[in-house]
Amino acid sequence: MNGSARRLLGIALMAACWTGVSAGSDPPAPSAPVAQGLRVVSMNPSLTRMLIALDAQQVLVGVDEYSADHESAVAALPRVGGLFNPSLEAVVALEPDLVVVVPSVQQRDFRARLRELGVEVMELASITFDQLLTSMQTLGDRIGRSQAARERVAAIRSTWVDVAREASLQPRRSAVLIVQRDPLYVVGGESYLNAMLDAAGLDNVAAEYQEAYPRVSLEWLIAAGPQVIIDSSADPVNAVEHWSRWVSIPAVAEGRVVAVPQGLVTLPGPYLDRSLLTMVAAIRSADRASGTGGGAKLQ
């Protein structure tokens, strides 16, 4: 696997980057005690953040490397590897009652070996919008934080309805969400981000692809002609500067190129409502800047 493909998998499966303001920085007030004596190992950053958001970080006895590096609430916990390098020995040594993972080919043998050793493994999908909400509720139920999970899910759904209602008052526009420029990967029809675009009043030009993050050609993008480009790639070149070379794309011609730092919107986790509001704010900023050729940049 080349570096680009590995980086994309990190975005799509491991959710390994959270830049800007941390959405996990203000967990809710405790509402009910977590399952007494439960020992949990999280192998995925989005699941780690769900546990923190549900005020259940105390059940964690080990976390993936990226969570340890980027989440202060679990920074002192033992590290157990990540999507591509899970450590069976490190996990087993922690004597967990439960190991939470996202379904992935990369950890298939790892999950099978844990089960052979009698360790409960919970696979929680995080690709589509409904999967994410179901996974959060399932996780909350398992650790004794059902009410906190219901409240978080309800908050997300409420924001989705409110944003979609407001967006319905405006003409819909076509859009594309870039997750990587070279090679070019975009958000497809199976990603929760497709649902986010829809709620924001945007028609995803890549929704025709069943994959969550399909690889496409530049020629395809030019032909698709999106009216809004949301660029969340990690490329150091300014998004407006990069896309300005293709003035035939309506989004470029009309000044609706939106730069969103990688992870600020494109991260599955417990705060999809904030992610949606962030995207909407960025689009509005681009609308205000349209005609100036400056696009919009969300810090």
C-alpha cells in the first residue's frame, strides 16, 4: 500500500486527525454511573472520543496511539497500537473485559485472535450517518451510559433537522468534498459526510459512487462541475490557489472554494452536529466572499 492510500485509510477508518478546536473537550455532566469494574480498550480514535463524550473515559484501560497523542483525557493510558499495527500482546496484558474496534480488513486476524482468547470484541461501524449514531447508542448501552448516548444522538438529529429545514428555503447547489488531492479522493454516497452535504442543502456530485471515499480523476471533477468545492485535504498549498487553475469549474469561477482543515469536519465521532454547523458556516462564508475570488478559509 502506498503512502497516499494509507493516509486515506487513516482518514476513513481510523479517523486519525482532529485539528482546530477539539470536540471532545467538554463532556457532559455525569448522569448515570458507568458499568462498575468494566475494563475497556479502544482501538479507534472516533470510539475513544465517543467514550470521552459520554463521560466514560474512566472505563478505558488502553487506547490507540493517536488518541493517546491527541486526547488529553487519555494521554496517560497505555498504548495498544492502531489500525495498521494493533498489538495483541499489549491488549491482552491489560486484561480487558471489552475491546471496541471499527470493522476493518486490517484488524481481522487481530479481532479473531482476541475472541479465541475469550475477550469480548465489539465492532462498531462508522461509515454512514445511521451507523455512527447506532454505534454511539450501542456503545453507551454496553458501558452503562445509555441516557448520555440518547441525549447526544438526539442533539445530532435535532441539529440535522434544523439545518435541513433552513437549507430547504434556499436553492440547492451541487458540491464536492475533497479529502485528498493527489491522487484525488472525494466523499462518495456511502459516507456520513454525504448525509452532511445533503442536510446543508448540497447535492453531492460524487453520490453516484457507492464507496465512502472513491478515487476519481480530475477530468471527472471538471465534467461534474460542482458549484461548491469543500477542500479538506492535508495539502500545504492553499485550496483557492490550487483550484484556481481550473476556472471552468463553477465553484472556482464563482469564488465558492471552501478550505476546511483536515479533521475539523471530516472526522466521524460524537459531535456530528458541530461538524455540520461548521460546514454550514464555511459555506456561508464562501457565499459572502463569492465574487471577490478569495473563496473562504475556515481556521
